[in-house]
Amino acid sequence: MSVKETPTSNVRKNRAVSGKPVRSEGATGVLYGVGAYGLWGLLPIYFLLLMPANSVEIVANRVVWSLFFCALIITATRGWGKVGAALKNRRIIGTLAVAGFLIAINWLTYVFAVTSGSAIEASLGYFINPLVSVLIGVLVLKEKLRPLQWAAVGVGFIAVVVLTFSYGKLPWIALVLAFSFGSYGFVKNRVGGKVDAITSLSVETAVLTPFAIATMVVLTVLGQATLTGYGPGHFWLLAASGIITAVPLLLFGASASRLSMTGIGLLQFMTPVIQFVVALTIFGEHMSLERWIGFSIVWVALLILIADMLRNYRKTSRLKKLAPAQS
């Protein structure tokens, strides 16, 4: 009696014969995730290369060139039908428009932080972002937190108080980044799987493009635009912002489709860690003792959150394994 071979088994069999190792979907997802979060972590270096362009000009160019690059991808993948379907749905358009303005606030704040010597505070924003996401779940979705999640939020609040004391003011850059990106994630979650990553980014940037073009025109009239005034190297660096925006997003989408939410959640800490290291070692930003203490408290809060995440993941996995046996 012969066993019917599936396409997957044929692929594995062929790889085994050729001597090439078989890579699991999970391992592939991790590689894509490392690529996405690694590139996002290195973005501060890129933004510094764009100076003397200011944060407003950088974000305006990022919007326009991202839309151009997305259009090329959609054309190459024949995805205009998906874009058309999204544009016919008012709810999707409205939701993605809100998402677009939230990510614009995030981009502006982030680029301003990097170009004004506050890259460490920017990394803090992405460290506390998971805590903000948990808080949004409680305040907006009325979710019930587990004890360890409450502990993480409480420790995170203490960290903000300590950092406010160390900075001599509220760390507004970090808080704006955390809340804008946390809100962006919440709004995007409302769309769910109705649109893919490229369609979503295209609609978001399309909504922002008229404002971006108007900004570029105003900067040119005021003599503050640098796009065409600093040689071809500077021009192409700014134009490359479309690729640099879209590629990590594509890698993230490929990773998210292969990994669990727990896996994605653990990988996301790569970005602020890389940003923090870059700010310390390459940009030479100063960290006082009080700030080290504040950051350490944030990291304790994150460790509590990660512990709860892993504990809940194991519990859920165990219940899923038991379910078939009980039925």
C-alpha cells in the first residue's frame, strides 16, 4: 500500500536528497523578523546621514517616496485589485487614514529625536511601547490584566517617574513615540486581515501624500529644502527612504505570518536595544546615573511582561494539546 506524497513532503524529500538542510517555517519567520527589527533599529544612522535636512523634510520625503515605491511593488505583483477593493470600503479608508496620521506623528517625533541628539530617549519610547499597548487594552478594550501584567504596568509607571526626575522634565519624546505607535497598532488591529501590508501602507501614505507634497513646496519656497541642493548623493539618500520604509515592513509581514504573537512580541525588543546601543556607541549620547536607574526599572518591567507572555503561551499551548484528547 503506497503512501500519497504531498507537495511539502516532496520538497523535503528533494532537499534531503540534495543535501540541503530543511528550514522550518518558524526558523524562516525568525530570520525575517530579525531582518525587520534589525533594520528598524539601525534607522537612526540613516536619518543622521540625511542631515542637514530637518525632520519635517525627511518625513515629507519618506511619505512621497514610500508611495512611489509601493506603487512599483503593487504593479510588479499585480495587486491593484486589492488596492481598489480597499478604496471602495469607507470603513477601511477611514481607519487607515487615522493610522496614517498616527504613524506620521510617530515618524516626525522619531526623526526629530534622532536629529536633535535624543536617540536614547527615542529608544526608551519603544522600550515602553509594549506597556502602553497593555494599557490601551485595559482602557479602550476593557481587557482584564493578569497579575504579572499589572505588576509590569506598575513598575513601568515608577520608571517614568524616575526618568522624569532624571531628565528634569517629562520624557515627552518617549511618551509620544510609545503612545502614537501603540495607538497605531491598535487602529491597524481594527483592520485585521482585510488588507495586506503593502495595500495598507499604500493607502496610509496616499492619505498623507498631499500634505507631504505641500510641505515640500513650502520648504522650497522658504529656501529650507535640501532635496536638490546638496548634490545627487543627498538626493538619492532621501529618495531611498521609500525602499527603507517598505522593505522592513515586508520582512515584518513575512515574519508575522510564520510566527506566533509571542514570537513576534519577543523579537520586537531587538529594535530599541539596537537603537540604544547605536545612541551610546556611535552618537556618543550621555547617560547619567539617574537615567541608568530609570532605564533599568523599565527593563525590569519588560522582563516581568516577557515572563507573563511566556507563561501564558505555555499554558495556552498545553490546553490546545489537551483539547483533542478530551474530545
